[in-house]
Amino acid sequence: MTLALHSDHARLFERNRFVYPVLSRRSGGISVGVNLNPDKVCNFDCIYCQVDRTRQSETRFVETDALIAELRATLDLVASRAIYETEKFRDVPPQLRRLNDVAFSGDGEPTTYKNFDELMQQCAEVKREAGLDGVKMVLITNASMFHRPHVQRGLEILDRNNGEIWAKLEAGTDEYYHLIERTPIPFRQILDNITAAARLRPLVIQALFMRVGGEPPSPAELEAFCDRLNEITAAGGKLKLVQIYTVARRPAESFVAPLAEAEVDAIVTLVKGRTGLNSIGYYGSAEY
Ligand code: SF4
């Protein structure tokens, strides 16, 4: 009976279309990912993106009821620890057998979802009903939509539900921003959005640096990146952490390659020295 139940559970999350549990060594536990872009459409086209857009997804739209049912079942699976009976998770070491967060990321920019605020509310309710108030809700975002009222409402819902916003900022100049993110959205919009959101709650900045055609970001670009961070804090924005990453998995473009560990460390040291902000570097295996 127990075995049958567990294999049912395994099939359940393997069939999921919107919600997927992953082991995140970085966060020291299980992260339950929620994909709000099953159509794989994004308003950025980052040169390092790992989403495979050469194959069309079978699921084109978020089906809210299905997503909520998957979230409820997956949280139950992790909270009840039945997940560690499944093939995919049975080798998770004991110290990592904890639920760390529900992360909204997926195959595109999550805040472009038109009912973003309502969905944040429903997901927060599922988390509360499961008795998981201590579990974070992490929004992984490029900050391009923060000026939209329904996104602002969604961010406020996150604030009330142990939310954390990880906003992408990985350039100091307009030119480099467009080289990396390949979007018509102006850099100024992103900077203004991050500043306004960071005035209301502390944000985490996510910055991914890489080699482009063999070249790491120039010292001038990294100085400019620190200048942008300093402008945000000078304008009253609160930044609780600057995460420095490099590419970990096969990116969209073959001219993109990772930085060496020492190069990531050097950027962390520069950011700390030039901005006084807390900064952490991550090298190889990015689970997010
Ligand atoms: S914002 Fe994220 S999903 Fe969109 S292209 Fe960039 S890396 Fe990919």
C-alpha cells in the first residue's frame, strides 16, 4: 500500500506541467519551481539563456486550476517527506531534506503572466493552508514589468507571504545590457523599476557574468555595474545581497562561456569594495 502510494506520487510530479521540485544545493534544500511561461516566450533573449526554444512546448497557457492542484500535491509530497521515496530524490542527503522555497521562474519572465497578482495570492494561500508559512516564495525576475500595477500588487502579496525578489541586473552600460539581454526594453526602465521596488522592500540582485567571444566583461563595465548599484542605494533602494553567477549549463549561444572561479571571486570582491553591499559568488552548478 505504501509502495503503491509512493509510486503514485512519483508519477504525479513526473506528469506535472507547471510545478517541479528540484534539489537546490545552493539553498540547502528542495526548491519547488513554478513555471508561469509554459509557452517558453520571454521578453528578453539573453545570450546565455538555457531554455530550449528550438522545440515547441506542448503546454501553451497557464491553466490556473491545474497549476494550483500541482502545487498543492507537490508541497504535500515534500512536506510529508514522501518525495524521498521516489527514484529522483531518494539519494538526497539528510541535511538537504528540507523544503526551502517555492520559486517562480520557469521558461520565460514570470511577471509577464497577465494574472500574476491573482496567481501569487492563490499560491500564497496554498502555502499557508499547508502550514508552510516559514517557506519562502522567491520571484526570479528580469524586473521589466515592475511598473505595471498588477505586478506591483503581486510583489506586495509576496511581501506579506515571506517573499523574496531576485532581480536580474548584470550590466553597467546600455551597450553591454543590449549585447547580453537582446531586448527592446530600455536599460533605464529596468534600473528605474529595480530602484522603485527596492525602495519598498530589500531586493536580491542576480548578476550573471560570462565570456562573450572569449572576452570577460571589461574592468570599465564592472565599474559601471557597481556605479548602477550605488545609484540604486543612493536613491533609497535597499539591496540585501548581490549574487554573482556565471554560466553553468549549455547556453543558447556557442560564443558564451563561463568565467573561471577566480574571476567570479574578483567580481565579488570588487562589488563589496565599491558598494559596501553583501555579495556572494556561485561557480558551477546553478539549479535555478
Ligand atoms: S530573462 Fe531568463 S528566461 Fe528570459 S531569456 Fe533571459 S535567461 Fe532566458
